[in-house]
Amino acid sequence: MNKKRIAILGSTGSIGTQALEVISEQSERFEVEVLAAQNQWELLVKQAIQYNPNVVVIGNELHYKNVQEALISYDIKVFAGAKAMREVVEMHTVDMVLTAIVGSAGLIPTIHAIKAKKPIALANKETLVVAGELISTLTLENKVPVIPVDSEHSAIFQCLCGEFDNPIEKLILTGSGGPFRGKTSAELQQITKNEALKHPTWTMGQKITIDSATLMNKGLEVIEAKWLFDVDFDQIEVVVHPQSIIHSAVQFTDGSIKAQIGLPDMKLPIQYAMAYPERLSTDYPRFDFAKIGQLTFEKPDVSTFRNLQLAYDAGRQGGNAPCILNAGNEIAVQAFLQDRIGFLQISDIIETCLKTIPFEKNVTLEILTETDKETRKFAEILCSKS
């Protein structure tokens, strides 16, 4: 059996490192063809030495010399920059591209991979948030499968297997509620970044952990689900489920609900996406109904955690509104992590961006690129005034 050759964009992040663990555990099925990262060149070098890819790309060209010198004695090609990131996904030796770059930086490489007819394991939700209509059109034109890696979207994808001809009544996206579930706006006034980075269930990168705390992560998932599964926003319900055992569910028009259940472990959806349609055996811990006790559910508090409602509103508005939402959020989260703004100001800055940046209904990649640039610049000004 030929091994599936994987290109991992964002190999030094949380998803990328866990994907490499999956490849190690399933070494008879997968091998690394490309490793790409933006800044963490030292970890990238360690990964390259361990996994011996054909190609390594460091996005930040300032680190190129360091990576090149560290790998000079290895039979590994080293490239740098955004152009190289776009080109490596088109290599004929790549069988699948795992897009795990954080933020909107993953959009252009994903577009190039789709045009090169490479199956996509999608871990970068911002790609569909910013350019869902464009990506959906491209995947249909090129007949390219996009298999979600997010635990929630993977769960829905799994629930829909064998059901694609049956109409969906509702998608149920579950979320832990983050570390501040149940807190009031007054209690959130003095929240620190260290408190916000303590997620109750998942171990993730800093940006996505803050997004989980503000419920923006769930908002981005709502927009992503709309494009992945071709449903209306009224058909997507968010439910807070602190135990993170039911990863998401689908309700069909006969009233039946199918849910995907398992212990919280991102390696499961990563492996499922890379191996689809097969399920590969693992020795991961198993879920035990008798030991878990209660599973609880509640509605999200969108008046306190306003990002979720902002995401629904931007998604319904369409055009470049989700792009504005995403860019404003990325800048605001970065400012919060740098102690430049408070936790609740993240939502204020996003809302101001949505009200201020000109709305464009019919978008192209060029319009989205300009919107992203303009929003980031404006959001930076807002953060500096806070």
C-alpha cells in the first residue's frame, strides 16, 4: 500500500504538532512530504530532522538562513516566503494538504492547493470565514474534497456520512463555553490574558484559546459550517456543553438526531480527515458512559459574550462582513495578548470595525484582500487609542 504523502501548513502549531504525532503512530499509512511554518524556525528544524520531509518552508524570510544552515547536511530542500508557501502545495508529490496555519494567512495557500486539485484537510477555519463563497465555488469547479479537522465540523461530517441525500433540519454545534462560562460583564472587566488562556477542556494555541473564551471561535465555526454543509444560518444552533463529549450533532427533518461522541482529543479528527473514508485503529483512551456521569447543555449567553452574535450577524450580512469580523478579531486578540486592551474591548473593536469599514456585497479575492488590509489598519488604530 502506498503511503499518503502529507503537506502540513502550520506544522509548529497545535494542530500541526498533533498531526505529526498521528503520522508517527500511523507510519505505515502516512509520510511527511512538506513541512511549513511562519516563525518558529527552531521547532521546524527539529521536525524536519525527525520526519525527513522532501521540502521545508519557513514563511518569515528573515529565518531562511537559520533553517538552511541547520539542515544543510540533510537531503531536504529549504524555501522561504509566501510565494514558496503557495507553490509547495502544488507539488505532484503531495497527496493531501493539511491547512493548519493560524488566521487568514492560510487562505491563499489553500486556494492554490484546491486549484492544483489536492484534497484538503481543513483546520484553518478563517479560510471559509473570509472567503466561503469563493472557496465553495473553487472546490466544486475542481472537484476537490474538503474534509474538516475542527472537532465540531468533523463530528457533523461524520454524522452526515451515509445521509447526504437526506435533508438537514438543523446543525447543532457544541462548545465548552470557555473558561468564563456563567460570568457577568462586570466580572469580565478585570480578566487577564493568563486567566483567558486556561481553557477547561482543550489544549490549543493562544489565538484560538482566546477566541474560545470570547465565543468568537464558535462564531467562526457557525460561518464555516454554513459553507461546509450548505445550510442557512437559521439552521445552525450553538449549544454550550461543558463536558465536551458530544462534539456536535445533526437533526434531520424526521426529528432524529445523530451525534458524534468521544473523549476530547484533536488527534481523532486529524486522523479521520487524513485517512477518510477509512477509520484506522488507535490505542487512544475510550469513552465510558458509566464513568462520565452527567452531560449538561445550556444556551450561550450572547449578551455577555457578544462575539457569537456579531459572527451570526456578519455571516447573515455576507459580502465582506465576515472578512471584517475576522480581521478585526485577529488584531484585537493580538492586542489583548499584548496587554494593550481589556478582554471586553475585543468585542467593542470588532463591532466598531463592522460599523465603519465599507460594506461590499459582491466580493472578489482582491476586494477581500483590500478589506482585510483596511480593517487591520483601522483596528490597530482603535487598539492604540484604548
